[in-house]
Amino acid sequence: MIIIFALIVIALFAAAFFSKRRFGLLGLALTAGATLSTIWSYDASLLISSIGVIPEGPLPDAIALSLVTVLPAILLFFQGPVYKNPLARILGSFFFAMLALAFLIEPIGNAMTLTGVAQTAYDFVVANKTTIISLGVIFAVIDLLFTKTPKKKEHERHR
């Protein structure tokens, strides 16, 4: 269980780091995805189950909710403002991975049987989920405030 979450966090951190995308846009895309996952949870789970690759139960629900949550952010890995400073990239990637973990902890955790240390770690993250999400969204908005829009070239202003 802990290994699965660690792999997810590492993969999301690496994707954000190598895409160089700013946390603000990615964090708000995660928030939008999490909102959509609550709205579409039943339909998305039915779609995953109807494909027939995974039998009905908690696993298709976890996959469907996770995909709907991260898909808007994944789409933005290819478009949007970037970090130029390596330290900012590391911090933005870390915040993105932590925010994603907070949004994904319950859907994925509900699909697994937890015991011992895994249960303790899961309970800790779930207990602090609202704080992590609140701080993540606040940091995302602050990051967007510091995002500079590209200046128009002189010939584009006179059109």
C-alpha cells in the first residue's frame, strides 16, 4: 500500500518536474478534476466496469475516480506557463504531488486492504487531507498571481 502511494507520488512529482509546468495551474486543474470526480463518480465507475477488463467492485471505482481527478492536470503538462528556476520547479512539483496524494488517498485507499503501518499512514493523510488541500489550493492561487503573462510584441499591439 505504501509502495503504491509512493510510486504514485514519485510519478506525479517527476511528471510535474520534467514538464516544468507551474504548480498554480496544475494545482487548480487537480482541484477541478477532484470536483468532477465527485460529480461523475458513478458514471465513470460504470464505464470502467463495462469495459470488462476489471470486475465490478472498489478497484474500478478507484481507477475511475483517480483518472477523472488527474486527467485535467495531465492535459496541462503539455501547455501553460513554466518555471525557469530549478528550486521553484522542485517546490512546485512537490506541492503538486502532495495535493494529488490528498485528492487520491481515499479512492485508492478504499480499494485496498490496509493493516499496520499502511493503515497508520493512511489514517494520518486522511486526517490531514482538508489541511493539505486547503494549503495546496491557496499556494496554487498565489503561484498563479506570480505567473507573468507573455508580453505582446510591438507589431501585435497595433492590429
